[in-house]
Amino acid sequence: MIEILLVLGFPLLGALLLALWGNRSWAAEMNASISLLTLLGAAALTARTIARGPMTEMHELFFIDAFNVFLVALTALVGFTTSLFSRVYMRVERERGRLSLLQLRVYHSMYQMFMFTMLLAPLTNNIGIRWVAVGAGTLTTVLLVSL
């Protein structure tokens, strides 16, 4: 249970914090750090799933098996590596005047919100929550791509 809270909690908390401070000079490092913590949580969830096999949590709200934990781990890994690359990229775009401080804040917070939705979708065992997670992932993607 704690691993699921780590995997979903870090990006959700990160989205809230970066919505407040996503325009600071250290926001890119905070984004990467939160992504690293999410990856570590995904690694812990993977290890638990390998050791115990498929499991349900929170009255079957979450279902974890070898397939969806693979998707979670892969998503967290890609999210972490992308956050490392985007640190430099977004800094250069800001220095060239292509991004405002507000756009930088939106980018960092929506990056973590995107990670939250993309991790929630394979973990949930509820089709309604999965549908909302995929829809929210689409909306955050629109905001990210518009930048």
C-alpha cells in the first residue's frame, strides 16, 4: 500500500508545489528530484509485486500485477529521464525569451500532473477512475504541447 501512495503521491504533491514555485530558478531540479522519487517508489512497487505476486489494495481500488507494474516502472523511468533532459531545454528556452515565468510554472506543474495521471491509469481497478485519468492525461498533454 505504501508503495502505491509513493508512486502516486510524489507526482501529485509535486504538481501542487510546482504550481506555486514552478517559476523559480530551482524548479527544474525540483521537478527532476520528484521524478526520481517517483521512480524509486515504482522500483519498490515492482520489487513488492515480484516478491508477492498480483495484489489488490484499498478494497480493490488498485490492482497490481506483473504487466501493469512493468508499465508503471517504464513510465516512471521515462518520466525521470525526460525531466533530466527538460531541465536544460526549458532553461535555454527561458533565456532566449521564448517562455515566460508563468509558462515555466505551468510546464513544471503539468509535467508532474501528467506523470500522476499516467501512473494512475494502469494502477486503478476502476474503469471510471481510469477513464478520468486518461482524460486528465490528455488535457495535461495539451497544455505541455502548447508550450
